[in-house]
Amino acid sequence: MDWLPYVSLMAERPTALKYTTFFDQLPYPWQEYLDECTLSEKKEALKLLAKILKDQHMDKAVEALKTASHYGHPSADAIQQVYHQQMHGRGYRETVAVPQHLPSMRKAHRGMKQYNAFFATEGVSDHA
């Protein structure tokens, strides 16, 4: 199916999307995602989908959506970032696991008082 004309049109009128035959023909992940979007999110998501479909097939858009949805409801920007990574060979990157026990550190004192020692002169107080 040639999705591009329909997606571009629906990006302009996303409130009518759910009541079209086109919506029923979208892959299920995109149907589910668009159902959960606000009106502005739908517009952005459909614009992004049109952008992806200019160069790729729908399966790439579905793959990007599934990966971006791994941690919850993604924004259009998050989907675009995942798509960009997939197309340019950077792929999916695992989250870095931080050890549960981290070494304790001395409390860092902020401010300029600790630097006054470098500029110490007689009669000048460090309470300035």
C-alpha cells in the first residue's frame, strides 16, 4: 500500500484519523500508539511517519516505534532518534548498569571561599 498520501493528509487533520479505513489498515503498533497520543502528539507522529515513509517501508517505521516504546510512550522525537540510529548503523544501545554500592565521597563545598586561600592577603577576611 502507498501510505504516504494518506499519512500526509492525516497529519493535517488528525482528529478524523480514528474513523478512517486508513487507520484500520495501519500496523497494530502504530494504531495503539496513535490511540494514546494527544492531538499535538498525533500531528507530530504522523508528520514523522510521512517523513520515514518517503525513504523507507512501513516495517522500518514499526521497528523504530517498537524500539522507542520499550520504556513507555515515546515522543515523536524519540522515535525519530531511534529510526536515525537504525538507519545509520548505530543500532540500539543497552542502558548502562550502575553498581548498587557506590563508594562514599566527601561532601563537596560549593562557593568561592575555598579559593580565597590562593589569594590570601593580610587584613582580608574570607567572609566577604
